[in-house]
Amino acid sequence: MTYAPRALPKATPAARTARRGAVLHWIAVHALGVAAALFFVLPFVFLLLTSLMSDQQALTRDLTPDTWEWGNYARVWNTPGFLTWWRNTLLYAGLGTLLTVLSSVPVAYALAKFRFRGRRLALMLVVSMMMLPPQVVIIPMYLFWAKQLDLSGSLWPLIVPMAFGDAFSVFLLRQFLLTIPGEYLDAARVDGCGELRTLLRVVLPMARPGIAAVALFQFFYAWNDYFGPQIYASENPAAWTLSYGLESFKGAHHTDWNLTMAATVLVMAPVILVFFLAQRAFVEGVTLTGVKG
């Protein structure tokens, strides 16, 4: 004995009207967000589509490639010097971020949880350093690193200062550490923990979102930094980073827009990937930074 499948009831005109009204209501409520999303997404779409065009089509007004030239990325990757730029950028961004976090956390912990004479003055000095543009001190810093220490033509004048802290990172971490209740620290001290052990065992696990936010900010800054490598490493192509090397690549391929766009995608991809992998910790750290505990 066979059973015929039961036909689904058709939606009534009233149900279709209600569904259409709900869709229109959603669009009206989220119209600004959708417009902002398109404003940010469309340039990336144009960048990606142009990077997959042929040399001839990239010079036309076409918006989509006739043939998908995935080999453009291989041509860019095999460009002499491109791997060197990648290695230098990873060294600059990775080591610089590590040094910044290691040096900023103890200072931020002291400013947030210690009570000592001159604490407010120290905080004011940190904030004032945030307001000082790097271009103001670039001449004495260059004379020190290039003339006194003879480190011009390398990235060490940019990496070594990160071992002495960063004003923005210290301030951001200090604001986050204020949200950690002091009772946890008092309990650790009662149990016999010193300040260093309290910092390592109690504060750091609770401050992971803030540390992640600081690390991402510093990583993005170093990865995209153009001014620093231009000042200290421009005379030595072996020390160029991706941001500075991309400008040279653009000058050498100023008519090959597909290759220029492909190189730009390869430079941007790691930053986008890192952000999405650490997005939750980053957003949580930035959100809680402005709340005092």
C-alpha cells in the first residue's frame, strides 16, 4: 500500500504580505549598516577581481575577469625580493609585538594596582607621550641610531625601542587592568604570592582580552608601518618591509594593475586572517578597556 506525499499548504496572500513586510522592515532598520558594509566591502571586491584579470583586461573598464588568472599571485610571489619583504615584515611585526607586550604589561600593572608617590605624574607622562607625533623626534632618534650606533639600513632601530614599552599599549592595558577587582590580588598576596607571581598567576590569565587587543594593535601598526622603514631601511633593499616594498613594486609595474592588486591582496591577507582569528578577544578587550572596576 503506497501513500502519496501530502502537498504543503500554500501561503495565503496575508502571510506573503506579512513576510514581505517583515523583510522590508529588516531592510529599513538595517539600511545604514548594509550601506556601511557595502562601502567597506566593495573596494575589496574590486581589488580581488582586478587581481584576477589578464594584463590587457586590467586596463579596461571591465568589472569581472573574462578568464580567472590565478597565476598572477604566483608571479607576484616569485618576484625577486618579495619573500625577503615578507620575512622582514614578520620579524618586525612579530618580534616588535612580543617586546611591546612584555615591556608594557608590568608598567601598566604598576600604574593600575600600585599606590606610590608620583603615580599620577607618571600616568600624565604616558598620556603626553601618546600625543607626541613620531615625526617630532625622528631627527634626534635617527642621529642616535644611525650615527651613534651605526644601525641605519636595518630594522633594529624600529624593533629595539619596543622593548622599552609603548605609551598607547601601557595606557590601554592600564585601563583594562582597572577592571580586575583588587580582591583577587589581595587573596593571592594572603596566600603568599609576591607581586611578580601575582602578576603571572592571577593578573595575566584575567587580562588576556586586553593583552590580545594590545598585541593586535601593535601587530597591525608594525605590519602597515611605512614611515619607519622608509627612514631607517630605505638604503638597504634587503631590509625592506612589505609596506615599503609594495611601493617599489607598484613603481616597477605601474601599468600592470592586475599584478599590483595581487601584491596588495597578498600584503593584506595575513592581517585580515589574524583579525578574524582573534576577533572575539580583540572586541572584548577594546570593550572592557573603557570600564573602570
